[in-house]
Amino acid sequence: MRISVIAAVAALSAGAANAATINLDGVANASLDGSTGVTLTLGPGDYTVAPIIDDYVAFNRWGHVDACFEYCMNGWEHSYRVIIGATEIGFGPNAGLGGPGPFSDHSYYATAAQAFAAAQPASPAFTLSATTQVTFYIYDNYLDDNLGGISLEIEGAGVPEPTTWATMLAGLALVGTALRRRRPDAVVSG
């Protein structure tokens, strides 16, 4: 009985952290309004977004690199925009809005690897109080010269994974079985 209760408590307290990888293509997922972005329906909870290397490392909205000193006038960047409900937020150089560089808050790089390295310290976070659609996209309107894209990992507690539900149900079944098999104490009459 004691083991069954411990198993059930462990199953009920199992974390439900989920992670999703989003690959934003510099052409297919670029627009000025998010209409071609990647949309996820996320449950209530806390979420973090981190740059990762998956299908993409960084993107270049000009198709070339030039005027490089510490930063480049045109080059590689790792920036994106997020629409959460009715709120839009930009991450990366110039809040993901693009434009000419170089500025201290708007940096383009000679290589995709440099742009990715500059994005590494950033791990934006957001909290959802209800199930919400969240759209990730690259902000740009002239797509013919775009190269690459960016990859992101979204981690959060949204909805438990199927294995978590299976573990919880197995634990509860063990408790139910143990309680059903428990015999009543003998009564002495006399």
C-alpha cells in the first residue's frame, strides 16, 4: 500500500515541461503582419524562447554582406517577432524590425555563426493565463533576396504530455487496486 501511494503521488507531481522547436524560414515565414508565421496554441503557464541550431542558424534579409566594421551595414541577423493574443513583441536587433545598420541596438554580422552567437544571451520569457495562440515570424516585406532562417526552442508547462497522463493513471490504478484488496481488520466478539 505504501509503495502504491508513493507511486501515485510521484505520478501526480510529475512535471509537464514541454519543448517545441520552431524553424522560421527567411522567405516562407516572413511578412509584415505575421500572416505567414508559425502559430502554436499554448496552454496557461510560463514559457521561455531560446535560439538553437536546427534547420537554421540565422537569416540575411539582403542576400549579401557589406560595409562590415565591428558590425555590418547589411548582413546576418537573428531576430524575430511574436504575436501573443493581440500583443506584438520583437526580439533581436531593432526589435526584429530590420532596417539599415550598424547601430548599437541594431547589429548585422558578417557570418550566420556570429549572428547566432550574439543572440545566445537572449532567452525571452512570457506567461499565459489562458490557452492562447502564439505566432512567431520574421519581419520583412521584400523576400526575393532573403537567405536562411532562424530556429527557436519554446519551453513551457502548457499541457502535460501523454506519457505524464499515462503515468498518473497507472499510479491511480495502483492505489485503487491496493485499496480494493485491503481486507478489513478482524473483529473479536466475546
